[in-house]
Amino acid sequence: MINKKLLNQLWFAYIAALILWLILTYGDTAKAFLDNRYFAYEKDGDIYTCDFILYYNNGILAWEAFKNHINIYDGLLQNQYLEKLTGLELKKIFYSQYPPYLFVLMMPLPLADMKLDWVLWELGAMGLMIYSLWGLLRISLEGKFTRAFSIIAAIASFPAWICFRLGQIALLIYPAFIWYWLMLERQKWFTAGLLGGFCLLKLQYLPIMFLTGIFLGGRRFFLGYATTGTIYLLASGFILGWQNVLGYPQALKYGEISGKVTGVAPESQQNLRGQLVALLHNDGSMVHLIAFAVWILASLIVAYFWWKESKRRKELGDNDPHRQKRFMLLSSITVFVLLISSPHTHRQDFVFTSLSCFWLMHCLVGQYPLQAPPIALDFKPAVMLSLRYLIIGFPLLSWAFYLSSYFFPVLIQPFFAWAIIIVVLVLAIVNQGGGLERIFNKTA
């Protein structure tokens, strides 16, 4: 039995280290901004850019399309506007293959100075992220220290930091993504549909998120989803021109598989596609075909389990004492599968796993082995310990994953492998426990 005093000291050391690292890393981002090394700068003959200037440029392009009917997906034209914005020559196109409605959403940005926009973007994103994390914690982890640690750990992790360092669009999607699942949990189907539709900014999430919502929320969810989608479509068509809307599929293909632009980086993606590129050393048609097929198959498998969950809910109705925990467990696995199978998943996208980590700790792992484990079955301690420490250790592990690429050849995409191991451990626990209902009956 571990000494309680020593355990408290270890917890204090861990959270103190995370706070210090948070200050150092976010402080470095602030310093880069103050030193004019944030948006775009040249070093050793290379040009370094952040993602935020891409969105600012998207807003400029949207205004030009509204006034002069330009092709917003012309790579050379995008690059010309970026070079005017940065004052630097960009030798390789920093291409925006985002859907047309993102260009529309970015139109307010050019109305103000880019530096002011960035400050508001970062501060607003931080506030919304903390608000969303608190929403997750209210129905999962309890205790002031536990909740403080959870928020600090989530923000101090590498995926969260890189979102802020790049000014990434994931910061805009994060609160909608988190509250989408929270609204599903609260059975507010129309609101969940609106939020799920907003997340169409990342089209690769569409199959899993739409099918999950439609099986649970039915017509009310679809109405909310269709409302956001219709607003997106009409705004894009009338502001950008329908030729830009119709040209989006070709732009997506050009951005993802042409190899002529920067920003996609398949060799560093943390999904099946990235793992295949690491093993085969190319991003050819075979990799695309396998990744696409697995993405569709994974979406259908996840949809099948949510369909079963919807049938169980109809049968049990209000006499279902384990509905919330079952929802949390299925949601947690769904988020991991979404990232693993998606054809476009970078390290920053793993910021969304905060939902899975919080909810797995609540409904499956608990405080094991610090207190009585929540599952009163004869599990091998190594299985539960591995799951627990892979979750609570993720803030440190994520930085180790990032730094390892500078010292070792990439044979395994570490974030992808971490997610795979988490899913395997969860499924092993569920299988060993005899299924969800038996596990939750034992924990009641």
C-alpha cells in the first residue's frame, strides 16, 4: 500500500510541474508575438507561418469574392494574398482547403488589425475552453483539487498548447464539439444538431457525429443539423458565389493529395493514414484507398453501436439507471475512433480527447487504485493501472510524443498508438466484465 503522504507529495509535484510548464510554453508564445516572430518570419532560409494568418487571409479572400467574384480556391491567388499579408515570399503554397463557409465565418477578421484579432481569438478561445472543460467536469469528476488538476492538465498538454501556438481553427471548434456531446447527454436534440452542424468545419467528423446524433435524437437532431447546414450553404453561395461552392470538392482533392502545397503533412498525421505513410514512406493511392475504406467502415461500426444504444433506450425508457454512464463510455470510445480513423488528424486534434479522458475516469477507471475501484470484478491490476496512468499521464506523454520526433525516426505515430492502446484496454475491460450492463450493475 503506497504511503498516503508520499502520494500527496507526488500529486503536488505533478500539478506544480504542469503549472510551471504551462507558464513557460504559453509565455514563449506570448513572447514570440511581442517579438514579431509569431505570424510569419524567416529563419535559416526557411519561412515559418502560423495557421491564424491563413484564416485572416480567408476573410480577405471572402470579401474579394463578394466584391469581384474571384476563385477563392486558386492556390496561386491564395499565395499572392498571403505574401501581401506577410511581406515574405512563400515558395510553397500555404493552401486553405477549408469548406467555403469557413471563409464566410472569417470575414469579420480583416475589419480589424490582425494583431488585435489574434489577441481576441486567443483570449476568447481560452475562456471558452475552460468553460467547456467545466461543463464536462460538472457531470464527471468531483473535488476542487481533482477539477483544478483536470483543467490545468488539459490546457498544459501539447495538443492544447499547439492549438494556441498556431491560432488553430480547432480552438473555434472545441467548445461546439464538447457541448455537442453535453447536449446529447442532456437529450437536447435540436441544440445538439445545431452544434454538430457547426462542427462541419471539419468535414472528416461528419459521418460519425451525424450518425451518432441522428440515432439518438432523430428528427429533432436532424432539424438542428439541417438548420446549420442550410445557413452555411446559403451564406457561402450568396457571398462567395456558387462557383466557389461547387469548386470545393476539387479544392479538397488538390489540398489533400496533390503534394504541391503545405499544411496537410500526411507524414506527421496521427491517424491510420499517418501510420501507413510512416511504414510505407509514401502517401500514394493505396494509402488513400485503405484510409478511406477504414474511415467509412469505422463510421458504420460506431453507428451500429449507437443504433443499439438507441433501441435499448426505447425499451428501458426512464427505468434505465445506467444510461448516463453507458453514454459516457460510448462517447469516449467514439471520440477516439473518430480521431484514429479520420483521413485528416493532426496532433492538435487530440485536444478533443479531454472529453474521453474525463468521462473514462468517471464511469470506468475512478480513483483506482487510490480508492476502491469502481468495478467490483476480478480484474488484473495491470489493465486498470495501465488505463489510468495513460490517461492522467497524457499531459506529460503528449510532450514526450512531440519531442521524440526530433530524436528518433518515426516508425509509430505516437498519438495514434496512444489512442489505439486506450481503446483496446477499454474494450478488454468491458469484455472481461461481461458487458456494459454487468459492469455498471456491479458499480451501482
